[in-house]
Amino acid sequence: MAFSPDKETAIPFDGDGYMLNRQKLPEIQNARTKNGSKF
């Protein structure tokens, strides 16, 4: 069970998963874009 960003809506999911760090993700994407990755 996961929760949406509003921390009120439960979102069920099956299988393996991971928590997305919404603060670090843009930093990682920007660094990879500078190195030539395309999203």
C-alpha cells in the first residue's frame, strides 16, 4: 500500500516497488541530462 502526495489517498499496488524521493529525483535527472541522457 502506498499513499499519494496528499497523504490521504491510499494506492494499492502488487509486486516489487520502491519509494520515489521527490526531492532528489530532479537533481538526479538534471545531472544525467548534463551527461547526455535523454528522458
